[in-house]
Amino acid sequence: MNSRSLHASIPPASDRWRSIPFWAGSAILGFGLLGILAWTWAQPLVLSFWPDLLGTKINTFVCFFFLGGALLLIERRERWAQVASCVLVFPPVLIGLLTLAEHLLSHDLKIDQLLVTDRFNPAPGGRISLLTTLSFLAVCTSFFLLQYGGRIGAAQVLALISALVALLQIVGHVYRVPFFYSINASSSSTVQTAAALLLLSIGALYIRPEQGFMSTISGSAGGSAMARRLIPTAAAAVLLLGLLRLAGAYLRLFSMDQGLALAMLGLSLTWVALIWFNASLLNRAEELHQITERERLESEMRFRRLADSNMLGVFFFDLSGTIFEANDYFLKAVGYTHADVRAGRVSWKTLTPPDCAEMDERKAREFIETGACTAYEKRYVHKNGSLIHVLIGAASFQEKPDSGIAYVLDLSALKRAELEAGRRAEELERSNSDLEQFAYVASHDLQEPLRMVSSFTQLLQQRYKNKLDADADEYIFYAVDGAKRMQGLIQDLLEYSRLSTRKNAFARIPLDAALDLALGNLRKQIGDAGGTIERLQLPIVYGDLTQLSQLFQNLVGNALKYRGTEPPRIQIGATARDGQWQYFVRDNGIGIKPEYHERIFVIFQRLHSKGEYPGTGIGLALCKKIVERHGGRIWVESPGTSGSAFYFTLNADAARSEQNPRGLLDGKEVKP
């Protein structure tokens, strides 16, 4: 794992501590509720595993209950939560002030007897201890300062004082020093009260962990991490060594002096171990920092190589229009020099022609709002006055962008190539149009003289058959046959050219209607061949009814022509594939070898002699042109020995209107 991925996987330390107030508040709230229930009903079940629970006054539990709820809500940003947290703080403040008055005036106001009579401590004067009262007031004041005062440092100091007081009481209970947790007989706190106060104070400290002196503890820097390791470990070590010293003296394992010496030795070893451990962590952090610094330098070098390259224009700018640094690629594109940049003679606003100013302003607003602007095309004014086309995008290095870096790609050569390609496309289109017109005129005008040649050769054949010698009859036969084939070829060529010269506008038509027209024209051929047509329901499409009918007529006609020894069986239908309809015409004919699957769609390409199967080789080329005009493609699948399947698609597959968005037939989806 490199340093970048390692840093990305470690969230800021302050974010990791934001859940502490929630869990602390939940625990305090539950503790307060448990104590209130125990005091109210004196539950034997509770007292059986926690006999000392009722040693804490019920008012203490009430304060914990309200302060736990306030701690849960104080971090929320909603207005109702902030108001509710302040309302929950008022009862503990009132109880604390009244209890403080009892301690100062030495007068029992009996506020501890308002909710439940103290059956376990009937002696007068039982109340919340003075240290606990002061801690409650400190935490409440801390909450108010955090919510309304904005005095984060003061609020954290009060919470820290409360935590230290609670820790002092815990130490007193652990080491059996009553002076630390009991001022007099009526003012003594229990260990569970001290522990709850410590948890409450810690929760208050971590309400704003990224501010005040808590930022030193909860930050993500190395010093903060060291503090988080040293402080709790050192405190726990001191307490543990003190306990071991007391236990050893109590068990007479060693004298008090020997115990003190052992405790100091253990403390010294603990500090040495902590220092050694943190030193190793700091060394690792330093190694990580060096790796990060090396990667940063490498990143800067890569960026510098990119900026200085001749592949992309780069310049640094501010929103006033100033360009204060640019690479050679950009300066060469606009015709300026580095001296012009240093002299302030290059500005992206002055480089922009007036007709692009509005677009620049719109992109500048996008840059201010998002810190970047998407790439867009515009023009710059070259130093010599000419216009150049560029593609430009920009990004900011700052949270509030007022400057940034722009990337520029010179599109002048591309634009010239596009213009040249457009000009060539227009010439090609015009040439194709002229060629199609020529093919139409030629095929149309050739029909009349060819009809005359065909008529006279046929007349010659009828009148002089068997009256001349055998050679003459053969010559006349070849002349008549050639005239007929030429006439058929010209008719097919005329039909092919009419696809472009006589085309109808697309309309919403049922594809079944086009198939009906085709099968009607082929009725005699189907009957003569003894063929069987199996058809499935077809969808509604946008297209040319005449051409689509011609498409089916050619495909079905070929299936009838190139049949085998068995009667032809032809299947026609459509299947839904990849979100569009795929149409098919399958047969059980002689098949097509795979090496000819592309060739058969080329005009005048035939696979058989005219003696085997008549034709001109235009039919499938005609099908291909019809399908391409409808935005689709056509192909054939055949093993080459028997049977063929012609497939085609139409990109205007169905009426994609509000009434028929998915290519439906009569409002129902076609499921072949």
C-alpha cells in the first residue's frame, strides 16, 4: 500500500471521536433510568446484583437522566434538537443550585424527598454530595456555552474540571481515601456516581473535538496520536502500580518503602516502554512522510513534464483575465512568447473574440460555482489576427476559486480536416446522385432500342425457324436469348436505381401488410413449387411499404428459386434481441457456403450459371440497399449444404411515439 492509499484509508481523528457523545449519552441516560426505577420500586432483581445502587441519591439519577438526553441531542443540527437539549439541561441546573444552597446554608430543603422517600437513609441531611453538585453545574454550564456562547475553550475547561473531580473521587474509592470523595457524612459520593460523571464529562469534551484544546488530542497529526497513546496509558500505569504497591503491603509481601521503590521502578520502565514505542511509531511516520514527499515531487515532475510538453496547451490564469504562466504549446498556438506573458500582454479575455464572450462568461460562472468548467469549443484570436479553434477546460486549486489552470487543445488542423471531409462528402454525394440519375436514365432509355432488337429477333426466329440451316437457327436462338437477358438486366437495374430516385416517405405501417403484398405477388410461384409458408405475427414499423414489400418478395422468391429436392418450406417471423426486433426468412433450400455469405449482397454477383438458376445478381443487392435505407443491416447464416436463414434489422423498428413506444401491435407487445 502506498502512502496515498494509506492516507485515504485513515479518516481525520476528529471524525472518529464524534460518536463518543452519542454512546456516552446513551449510557448515562440508561444509568439514570435504571437508578430512577430502582429508587421508585426498590427492585430486588436490581439490588441483588447491585446492592450499592441506592447509595446514589434519586436526584443524582434524575440529573444523569436529563443530562444523558441532552448529550444525545446537543450534537444534532436540527432546531428542535437544539431547543430540546437546552430544555433538558434546566432540571439538573435547578437541582444543582438548590443542592448547592443546602450545602452553603446547612439547611435541608428536602428536595431529595420530593420524588421518593428515602427509606434507606432516614437521617436528615441526606443530599447529593457537594463535589457531585459542582460537577453537574460545571457540565450544564459547558452545555450552555457550547450551544449558545460559542466559547468552546471555556466549555471544554469546565468539562475537564468535572472529569478531574470525578477521577479524583474514583481514585479515592480505589485507594480508600475518603477525603477525596466525602467532605462530611451527608456529602459523600459513590463510585458509580463518580464513574458516570467521568463518562458524562468525556462526552461533553468530545462534542466539538476539532476545536479548542481537544483538537490537540483528537487531531490526525502525529502529536495528537502520541497524546492519545501516552495519556491513558500513563494514567492507567500509575493507578495500577499504586494498587499493586498497596496490595503488596497489605499482604506483607514487602514494606511500604520497598513498595514505593518498586512502584517508581515500574513507573520508570513503563515510561521507557512508552517512549520507545512512540519513537518507533514516529520513525514509521517519518518514513511515510518521506515516501509521501517523494511521491509529491514525482507528481510535480510529471505535471511539469505535461505542462512543458508539446501535446497539450496549459496556462495559469485568474478570473480578472490575467495569464501569468503558459507552456510553449499554448503560446505557439496563439502566436505569443513568454516575454509577452511576463509583460502582461496576454489575457484570455483579450484573446477571445466578441462572439465567444458570452460563452466564456457562462463557463466562468460554472468555474466559480463548482471549481471547474467542462471542456468546450471556442475560438481564440491569433497574434496575427486570424482565428484558431480550440477545446478548453479549466480547474481550480482552491476551495473558493479565483484562479486555476486551463488545458487547451488546438483544433485548427482538425477543423480544416472536417471542412475538407465535408467538401469531399458533398462531392461524393453529388457524384453518387449523378451516378444514380445516370443509371436510371440509361436503363430507362435503353429499354426502347432493346425492345426493338428483342421484338425483331423474336420475329426473325418465328418466321425463319427451320427454313435456314442449323447454324442460322442457333445464331438466332442466341440473339433472342441474349436480348431477353439484357432486357431483364436493364429492368433490374432500373428497379435498383429507383430505390434512390423514387422513394416514399416513411410511415407507420404493419409489417404484416408488406408481407401480404409480397406473398400475393408470389402466389403462382408458391403454388408451382408446392411451397409452404409459415409466418409469425410481425410488429408495426416506420418504413416504406413498397420497398419493404419488395424486400420480402426478393427473399421469399430466392427461397423458392434455390430449392432442393424437397418441396420448399419457408418460415417468416421476428424475435426480440438486445432491445430491438430481428427479422428472419428461413428456408430448406440448397444452402450457401460460408465463403460466399458476404459476396452474395454485391450487385451482379452470382454463384450459379444461368443454365442452373436464372437471374441477374441484383436481387440481394436490392435487399441490402432497402435495409440500409431503413437504418438496419442484413446477413445470412447457412452451413452451406442445406437451408439458409436471412436476418435483417430495421433501426426505425417500431413506432416510438407516446401511443406506441415499444413497437407494439394493436396495443399489445408482439411475442413471436
